[in-house]
Amino acid sequence: MLKGKKIILAITGSIAAYKAAELLRAFVKRGAEVRVVLTKSAHDFVTPLTLATLSQHRVYSDFTEDEDQGTWTNHVDLGLWADLMIVAPATANTIAKMSQGICDEFLLAVYLSAKCPIAIAPAMDLDMYAHESTQNNLQILEERGHLLIDSESGFLASGLEGKGRMAEPENIVKAIDEFFNSKAPLRGKKCLVTAGPTYEKIDAVRFIGNYSSGKMGFAIADQLASMGAEVVLVSGPSSEQVQQENITRIDVESAAEMLEACLIHFPGCDILVKSAAVADYKPKHRADIKLKKQDQDLSIELSPTVDILARLGEMKKAHQITIGFALETNNELEHAKSKIQRKNLDLIVLNSLQDTGAGFGHSTNKVTFIDKHNKIANFELKSKRDVALDLSKKILELCS
């Protein structure tokens, strides 16, 4: 759930700040974009150079960028940028200031400007943590809706043992991941996505196929997973890679194999997005060995493959949403609209080979959405990831 999320990691002056570098690395490794904010005292425990290197972004600490030039750092923009701000480690001092709205640090200005959810990972000695004032301040922040990632027990910098240690980075990441998952709009939904081409074998080395790379289908699966869905991705031959743990990839080769996988998983899914470019025909007879080249012409008798989307459309239940893709070269709208009825679809995504940069082999696509009520939405040329985002928004509309 962290992939693509924008996170502010706010670090205060605690010995636990050394763990912040590991936490930052864990966020980045999971695909989050992170901006780091330090209090002045945090510089005594961890260097901006380390954090800038790990985040690949400048580290924020002061209200001014260049006093001689009179330039300043816009804490408001930073606060509005994030999907989440986490203060880790959060000292008793910073927790108290947050609870009372005191603003004597750049970090606190960002906090007071933030419109995103706030998480806190306290770190202090056991007596400071147990003190009534600290507990009252934490209670105020929790009542304000902040996510408290509670301290853990163990050896402390004072030499004492007890509760007050900042939670371990892996536990913080897990808590943040679960938080985003709980807010995910497609949480609890099961999606079936098909992607890539199919190959229909002629002999041991040759096949009938197409130029589909699978980029569009993989982008859709990735976007739906980012929104909390449990995704089954049935893919024909493709070099694309799955990016998220809540995507189950099933590799197939032929249309028959793709149909078999879809028949297994479609009954249990809520949303079907069939973006695979399935071969329409297959050799009627397949040779088990390589056919030798001869001087005379070679004729291959073809028979149609099963129309997977039409077959699934016949099985569709009232609660299921089915979406198909149509790649056309002429009379695009007419052909696409006819498929909506014939295949019992809620939506069809049309793209045309007449549009430069669209279709197979590109990282971009230009699509038109047509729903079952003939409502049409045209989009400009954009990356396939952005097309997947547009489609996910339409899916949310259909779900509602």
C-alpha cells in the first residue's frame, strides 16, 4: 500500500534518530516518495547528507533557503504535498508542542500546515514516557485523529529497561501499510485482470501472436492493488513484472489456457478488466515437431479461439463489473459499442491504431471510455499508468 504514497518523515532530537535512516530506506524500497524534515537538535544524531542520499531529495530544516537572497522554504506547500506525515522519533518535547500548537521549529510549521493524516512514533526514557503530562499529550493527539505507533519495551539509552523505545522500523512500516489499507477505496474487492498477448502454436517453434507487451494490463493491476484490491493477474507472455504483494500473477500462453484461468477466478471476483490481446484464431492442427521449409507454399488451416470476454459475460452476476478493451483500426466507435452489448459489459476502453503513440509497444495510450449507457469520455494521449489511474476512477464510479 506504500507504493506511490507521498510521505513526510519528520525526525526530532532523539538517539532513536539513527533508526530513521532505516525507516526512510524501508519507505523508499516499498515505492514511497519521501521528504525528510529535521529539527535543529536532530542534526546532532543524524546528518542531512545521509538522509538526502537515501531519499534522493533535499532535507528540510529551516524556514530560509538562502538568507542573503531572501528565499524561504514554503512549509505550507510541503504540508499540502503529503499523503502522510510521520514524526519518528517523536520526543516528549515535540509531542508537547504538537498537542499545544506551539510553532518554534520548521517541522512544527509543516505539522500545523499539513492536511494529511499524522502518525507519531514516540521515543524517550521510560519515566518520561510514563509521565502523566506525556500521556495526556499523546491522548490529545490521538483524540485529534493522529495514528499513535506506540513505543516498545527494551533497553534504553539511559541504561534502564522498559517502555519508551521507538517502534522498530519494520513495525512502523507495517502500521503505516495497514493504515493506508484501511483507507483504501477498493479494500475487500477482488479483481481479475488479463494482460499481454496469447501465442497459438503452429509447431514446436512457431506461433500466431501479436505485439502486445502487457504494459497496459500490468499498470491496471498495479493501480487496483494500490487502491486496496486483491488482484489476480492472468498474463500471456510478457517481460513486465508484478510490483505489489496483493497481486497474484498467473502466467499462461494460449487463449485456451487464459480461458481456463479466468473460468476458475471469475466467479469469485467483483471486477473484471480484460485488457489482454487474445489471438482470434489458432491453427486447427498443431505439429509437435518443427515444420521444415519446403519449396511449395504452406497452408495453415485456422479455427477461431473461444471469445473469453463473451463467455465470461454469459456467466456475469448482478454485482460484478466487467470491462473490456477494444483495439480498432476503422469504424472504431461502432465496433466498440457493439461489443458492449454482445459481451455484456459495463464499460469498454477503446484505443485506435490510427492514434500516434497508442496501442501495442508504447508506454503511452490514447483511449475513449464508453459505458453501457453510451456515455462517452475521450482522453488525451498519456502514460499507460495515467490511463490506469483514469480507469480506476471510473471503476470507483461504477462500484458506487
